[in-house]
Amino acid sequence: MTVLHAIYLVVGALVCVFLELLAISSLREDQLRAATISSTLFIFFALIWFGGYFVLSPPDTILTLFSVLAVVFFVLYFAPLGSNREIRIGSITERFDERDVIFSREEYLPETAEYIRYYAMKPEYKEIDDRMRKLPELLEPGGRFYDAEVSGRIDAVFRQIEKLTTAVDGETSGQCREIDAVAMTHTIKQMVRDLGADEVGIAVLNPMFVYSHVGRGPEKWSAPIINNHRFAVAFTVEMRYAAVSAAPLLPITEETADRYLRAARISIELADHIRALGYPARAHISGSNYQIILPPVAHDAGLGELGRHGYLISPKFGPRIRLGAVTTDLPLVADKPVSFGVQNFCARCLKCAVNCPAGAIPAAGKTEVRGVEKWPLNPEQCFHYWRVIGTDCGLCMKVCPYSHPPTFVHNAVRAAIRRSSFARRFSIWADDLLYGKKPPLPRP
């Protein structure tokens, strides 16, 4: 057997192994369309590549042509061709007001002091919010996917989180110990992982990512927020792929609640530990007791990039994550933001925009929002749909190509699109082929 024949057979074997692994992964992920298509491709490729070789005995010129084409494809797919566009952050001159967050605005009930004061300041939101308030609240009867038992179970978890909002801060104990920042950074990161987080990073806290005024939660509404901590310890908690795949039905909301509760407990325990060392620390948890905007802080901590759908995309889990954070003055070593092709990929993909039933995700290009170049979402349209169906939807998270589990096959694709512009284009086409441009909605 010549070297040419050996190369031809090895190339064919590698393609077959990849397709077989893709089929097996798809079956385990309960993605029957992807499993069927990849299995069919495996059979046809094996028949043509190996059947043609052993039955037809093609001349060396044909073997050379096929081998070269395959090698060229591999090189284009995995070689570092093209650059990664990073998120452009300019000069941010004003902090965002938590009172303007849609989750705050839904709580302003007519005739209350908050309602009167807020809409005197922001009359442009009044008609929109009044229409929204006429719809059933999340997890309440009247929502399209309401189920008394499941909705009640989810609501109970959110109530547990609400009880934790008063435990996010406290007094430090004693005098600050002298700290080795490098060693402490390693200790804190390991502690966060041991507590149940999946990824953790450290950011220098940008003051512009601190909310300007309290919008919801147990603290006094409209009070100015003062948080001058130096660092933020940010972390991710993975959401289970099976639960996300059930979007927009109740299982994804149940998963959301469970992961928010886990993130809250991790944050509170970490903050308690840091205060025991003599340094101030505050947990930021759902419920709401956020003082900071988590996605940009997590980006600064090197945990991911912001996608078209507004979620932070983790290199390992994609948008299937919930975020948690603790801000502190404990001496730490900050991580750096990462860039792994998300901006380029999202600019071409559009899958979240195509599948958004509310039309809240733009299909157009980026615009500058408060100094940050991003795809501007329409939170009113998004939340209006949530109230109609009674869940937190999650379709954009579900269909995002980055949401696939971190198996060997999907990790290989992620490694390629991190480096290659060709891989990004081909992978978008392949994802649509395997999973559908608009996957069918699950039945309740």
C-alpha cells in the first residue's frame, strides 16, 4: 500500500469516526433529527469513500483529488484563519438605573408611591407597562403553560431566594489579615468551585456596572446605590441541557429557579467567608438584591462574551448558565476578558433572532448602548411574551449553537470557530442542517 492510499484511508476513517461520534452524541442529547442526519451521512460517506475505493479501484489521480480536498477542508476549518472581533467598550459616562429594569417596573402597582413617582420621571413607559400588568403574572393561572403543581413548586423556590436577600451583607469580623493576593485568588476560586459553581473568575469592578438606584428587593426603593468595592468574584452555574431543551415549557423555568437558588447560596457563603477574613463583601443574588449588572462584570472576569441574545456565552457551556457574584475589597488578582469568536459568529448566525417569538432580538447589526457596542434587545416585547406563556421562555438559549453540551464533537467545533472564519460560516450552515433553522416547539 502506497503512502497516498494510506492517507486516503486515514482521512476517510477520521471523517467516519467524527460522524459516528456526532450521531452517538445526538442520540444521548435526544436530538433525533441530528442523529438521523449524521447517521445517514456516515453511511453514504462510508459507501462512497470506502466502497468506491475497494470496488472501483480508482486511479491515483482521483484518490489524490479526494484526499487533497479533504485535507484542504480540515485546514480551512481548524487553522487560525481570520481574526476574532472583540466587544468594543467605549467611554461609559452614566450608570444604569435599576428602577428602569423591566422586572422592577412590573412591580410598580397603580396608586402606589413608586408607581406615581416612577411614571412622573419616565412617562414613556407607562402605557407599555400598564398593558403588561393586565396579563397574568409568571407562574400564575392564565399563563399558556401554567400547571398548578409545577408552577407552585417553582414559586416555592423563588420564595426561598427572596428570604435570602437580607443575608447578602454584614459586618466584617476583626481586623483585616495580611493577604497574599495570588494565593488568596487561588483559594477563593477553589472554594467557589467546591461550593458548586462551574466556572469562576475575578474582575476589577467597573463603577459603571454598578446600578445607580435601587429598583426592587428589600432595600429602600429609589435609594442611591453606593458600592466602591475593588473586585468582583463572578461565577457560572450550568443549566442542564435537557431542561433547556424543553423551552419554552415550565422545565426551563424550574431549572432557572434551581440554579438561581444555588448561585444565591454560593454567593452568600462566599461573602460570609470573606467578611470573616476582615474584608467587606456583598453577595449579589436574584430576588432581587443585585447592585451590579452581572453579564458585563462576568465578561470582565473572563467568563465569556455577550451574544446577540443578551446572554453571556461561556466557552464551555454557551448561554446555558446563570451568573452569581460577590463584590469585595479582599486583595485578589483579576483575570482578563476572553474573545473566542462569539462576536463574529453571532453577526452571521441570527438563529436566536429568527426563533424569538416576541421579536425582541434584533436581526440587524450592533448599535452603541451607553458606550458599549451591542445588539440592543427589546425587554418590553420579551417580558410581554413571558407573561403570555407564564414561563421565562428560553427559546433563544435553547437554539443557540453554543448551547450544545461540551462533548468531544461540540468541543472540536468550538475550538474551530474560535480560530477560523471558515469554520464559523460552515458551522452555522451545519447547525441549521442538523437541528433545523427553526426547531419545532415541544408539546406541553
